[in-house]
Amino acid sequence: MTLTLDAPRIITTKPLLRIENVSKSYGDVRAVRNVSAHAFPGEVLGIVGESGSGKSTLLRIMNLEELPEEGTYHLDMDNTPEAYSGNLFEMDRFARRMLCATRIGIVYQNPHLGLLMKHSSSGNVAERLLVAGERSFANLRAKAKDALDASEFPLERMDAPPAQLSGGMQQRVQLAKAIALEPALLLLDEPTTGLDVSVQALVLDTLKRLQQDRQITMVIVSHDLGVIRTLADRVMVMRRGEVVETGLSDQIFQDPQHPYTQQLVHAKL
Amino acid sequence: MTRILDIESLTKGFTLHHLGNELETFNNISFSLDAGEFVLLKGANGAGKSTLLRTLYRSYLPRAGKVRFQSSHGEIDLACAADVDVAHIRKTELGFVTQFLTARPRVSAEAIVAEPLRQASVATDEALDEAREALQVFGVKPDLWKAYPTTFSGGEQQKVNLARELILPRKLLLLDEPTASLDAKAREALVTRLKALKDGGTAMIGVFHHPDDVLHLIDRIVDLTPEYTHSEERSDVAL
């Protein structure tokens, strides 16, 4: 038995992301069961769990790609427009798309989900800027270049299509696209899975740098505990669609409380 | 003196689910700490000295008790405070110094040392200047400052770690054997830095394999040996 962490928050009182009691099923399978999650301004929230634990479904719900049967979702952003101030699940489809295109960035494990593989890399980034209303070609190119540079993409290749790039480079284009509009929330779904170890380290370093320089709130899903340990301030552990434990990253890895978390941490090589 | 910390009846144990048993570590630890005070934790191997430090830092969750810390935001009970508050306090007011560096790939020594300053909103150039100065003080050669510490020897990594963890003055520092395996010059630099921080009001709780290294800094000793728990002695009593 341990103490319940029941003291009221005295420093950081308002979460940027607030999801309450969310449930999502696919047919008879309950992928996410009554999950609540908070992410605070500037922090990195890691979500870990075995395959099928519901972590990627939860991330897609945060990106409003999936709508749950139950639950609420609020984003408390600076200058939150009136249209986005209520339960985001209840917005119409157009408003959801605009919110995702302008205030939420996402990097998928599979770059094909996030990029047009035959368009230029700079064009992929510019597409995001176009949605937000930018129409000047010079501005589009300059802003796309800035975002690619911040993602440590080699600018001499900015006009190459992602189909001609390595996996690590494709992830950087996705990252540039995700941060081009300085989103309030950056979602990362297994961003380094499938990359070789040296490229993985480079992408992780870029993410860490971006987080420190821009104080972007991030939610990262990974089954790689090393990735989560490197990036996350707090960690949420999921199993069979439910949250079994949440804690500071070092506490989860050094003093896990739940039997499943202990099993997961001890299984790490 | 200004009170910084009140530890009340702090108890820690571990539940090992795969073995189906409980491991008691320490029970009902109570002591207080004022600004600028240095408390040495004493006790045999396994008495729970490092576990106590990690519990105060909240890497370990306590089973019972209170850790009332006087933060710049008011009193906060680190034993049961919200994770996000603890994370904030760690960035600005509570430090944990070990002998081990958590190096990240492709991050230079000077950038790692500058990181706590950057998190405290110090401008990049200024933070890097201070980082280089700290690396110099701890005896890390200038040609290593831009190199990646993942490839450094254990001793050099330890110096980088000390430079990083002690660069930002904190209200409370937890020291877990920071002098272990340091060369004489770096040990001297460490003690000098600790003395400066102590004079500036930083309170410290430390575990030292060789307490002689910091003898003149110690104000009190807390003995975690079960029969002596709660005892507090003066530093001129034999260690």
C-alpha cells in the first residue's frame, strides 16, 4: 500500500488537455474503457502498454480521428476560440478538422498516414499552412523551410518527395508538418519504431530539443520503454483498454506499484 | 533559521508482486531541516539511506508520512503532492545528485550541463557560458566540452553530472554518494561548490561512503539504524 496522491495541485492547476471517462469499442471489443487523462502545459506525457492496450486508439481520440461512445475532451489553449471551448467530441466535423489542422500536430509511426509521399517535402509542410489560410507563395516556402530546419531536416533536400527519403527523414518531414503552425498539442504515435538505433537517437534528440525550446505539450505513445524514459515527464500505463497506473517517469520505472507495471518494467532488457 | 523541510513519520516499503511479498525499508522517520543546514544520513548497508533520498525526491512513493517542503509557491507535501507539482519543484527548487550521469545520445557535455539553467529560463548563450565555467571547475578538459558524454569514461561522466546538478542553486539538495570514485581535484571542487551553496542557504541531506570528505560541512547526523532512528548528533561526534 502507498499513499494516495490526493493533495490539491498548488502550482500547475490547469491542464491543457483534459479527457474524462472516455470509452471506445470496435464491435464487441472495448478498446478504451473509461479512461481519463490530463496533460499539463509544456509537459511530455508518455503512454505505455502492450499491443492492444488501447494506447494508439486513445491517441487517435486525442487527434479527433476517432470519436468515443462516452466521455468528454477539452483543450485549454491560449486564446481558445469560442468554437473550441466546449466538449470537443460534440463539435461538428468541419470544426473538428479545423482544430486538428491548426492546433494539434501528429506524427504517425507510418509516414504514409501523415504525408503525401509523391509531393515535395516542403509542399507537405506548406499544405498545413495553406489550411490555416496562408496564401503567399514566398511565405509558405519560408515558413515550411523554418519548420523543416527546426526539425533538423537537411534543407538541400526540402523539395524531394518523402518517397525518396529514408525513414528517419520521413519522420522529420512529419514532425515539420506537425509543428509548422506551432500547435498547442503534439501527438506522437511510436515516432521512432522501425528506425535503426542511430536514427532513433537523432529523432529523439530533435523531439527533446523542440520540447525544451518551444515548450510544446506532447503526448507520446510507444511500446519502447527507453523512448518513454528519455522523453516523458509523466507516464500513464495502459492494459486492456484501462489505465492501471500513472506517475512521474522515474517513479514508474524505479518504483512501479501495479503488478502489470512491475511486469512491464522488469521485462525491459 | 528558516525551516525548509519537515519529515514526519515517513515510512517506505516495497510490494514485490511477482514474489508475493513485502519488503520493509524504514519506518516512522522524522526530522527537520533549516535553510543552509547539512544533514548526513548514517546507517549500515540496507538501512535505507538511498531509499530515503529517493522517497524524498518522489522517485519512490512513500507508504505513510509527510514531507512538508517550503517551496516558493507555499508549503507542499511531497509525499502526496500531484505529480505535476513535484515535477515543477524538481526543475527549480529540489535537486538530486548521484554519481551517475544520464547522458543522451548526440547531446554535448556543455548542453547537458546548461540544461537546468535553460529549464529555469536562462538565455541559451548565458547558460552555455555558465556550463563551460562549471565544467572547468570540475576539471573536465575544454576539448571535451562539445563532445558527447555517452563516450566518456565513468569518472569524466561523473564530473559532467556534478557540474550539471550543482549549476542551479536549489532550496534543497539530496546527495547520494556524489564523491564516490572522484579524483582529488574534482572532490575538492565538489566540496567547495557544496560549501558555496550551503552558505547561500541551500539545505542538504547527504549519504557519503567517506563522510570525511564533507566533515566540515555537516551540521547534524541522522542515524537510520533502526534502534537509533530519530537520533541526531553533532558533527563532532565520531562518524
